[in-house]
Amino acid sequence: MNKFENPVQFDISKEFDGVNVAYSDLIEVSQGSPEIGTIAINGNQVKSYRFGGPCICDGKYVYAPAYVKRFLGSGFKLAKINAENFEVEFLTKTKDLIFLDKVEGNRVYFFEDIDRTTYRYYDPKLGIVENRN
């Protein structure tokens, strides 16, 4: 990930080891807030969802914050997108913001704020864990 990227300003086209990810139809959720748009992986649009950025990739999976809109508010869920069949799996509950950092081992690290102060990781066996390091 480019160290200057954040959920408000990120690269709209990236390549990760042969997996090309491109955002289109970007809009701001509200003025000064994260941008969301559609994602295409290797030219195939992931349907039914809008995603924020920046995304990260690990092997055949692309991780991105998926925008969810509900009756009592909106937010983001950490989404795991299979780059081969484009299936989307939600890994977290709705958060105000998900700012992805890295994938290490089987853990996906992310911040819950733009200032990078609330650091968490998702572990498939444990769910979301606060990282105090």
C-alpha cells in the first residue's frame, strides 16, 4: 500500500501479483468523508456492493471496506473478495471507518480511524482483536 493513501484519497487502480483492482464511479459518502465506488478485479465488476479504499491483496483475496447503508445509519464492513469467483464475505460488524494496513499470516490489520490511533486485526479464529503493539 502507498503510505500516502487513506480512505479519502487512494489509488484507483492497482496491481498485486497479477491481480488488477480498479475502482470506478467514486463518490464521497459526505463532504470530506471516505470515497466509495465499484470495484473491478481483473476487469470483472464485483456486483451489489460499493467499496472504500485503499484495498489490499493477499494471494487470491482482495480486502476492502464495503459500504453498508442501513435504516439507522451507515458504515463499513471488512470484506474479503475472492479474486477468482468474486464472492464477497463480510468479516466484521459495521464500523464507522475501516482503514486497511496489511495482511500478515492469516490476520488482516486495520485502523478504525483516519488518524491511525485505533489499531485492530481480524483473525479467522478469534474475530476482531485490539492490537496494543
